[in-house]
Amino acid sequence: MVEIRKVTFRGKTLEELQAMSIQEFAELCTSRARRSLLKNGVDKKFLKKVEATKQAGKPKYVKTHRRDLIVVPQMVGGKISVYKGKDWEQIEVTTKMLGKYLGEFALTRKRLQHGKAGIGATKSSTAVTAR
């Protein structure tokens, strides 16, 4: 028999988390996220946009430049596009993202990739004639 695991965040199910107020949810977050939530709260206008797209069932992403927003339970299931300096990173919010910043899911720097050495880069390559 296959047992389906319930997804929880700090021992609370998603239904319990969505029933909580922002202050109660902040108590479950890390200290950095808690201070941010208690000091700034959440962007209610942004939450309304996310809720509207979830209710409509549209495959539309809500665009934002706010990388410092903390993912709260009301955002779970929503689709958000986060600006990363040049283009948009499309994110589908899951329960594993709770309590983290949106910017953590849209990296602004590319991974460093080394190519091959050019002419004159090494001693042996000086003997190679350029064409």
C-alpha cells in the first residue's frame, strides 16, 4: 500500500497555515524572515493579484520586481514572474518555498564556465600559428 505523505511546514499542514494570520505565520519562520514580515508586513495588492490568477485558473504569471517579498501560504499554487536584471524568471510557488524570499528562486548571476585557452595563454600555445 502506497502511503501519501502530507506536506508540512514546521509541523503545520497547508490548510492550517492558510488559516493563520501573517503574524502567526511569522512566528514559524526564521528570524530574518520573521523580522521582515513583522516590520513590513506583506504586499496586500500583490497578494490580491496572485489570488485572482489562482481563482481564474489562468496560466498567467504575475510579474514583480520585488525580490524581497517573503513567500506566504496564500501564494502557494500561484504563478509569479520575478525580474532578475535582464529577463523574467517564472516560478510556480510550492510549499517548500514558504518563508523564503522570491529572489532566492531567480538567480541574477550566471554560472561561471571556463573555455579553452587562447593563443599565448600557455607556453605551448605560443608555438601555434594563427590562421
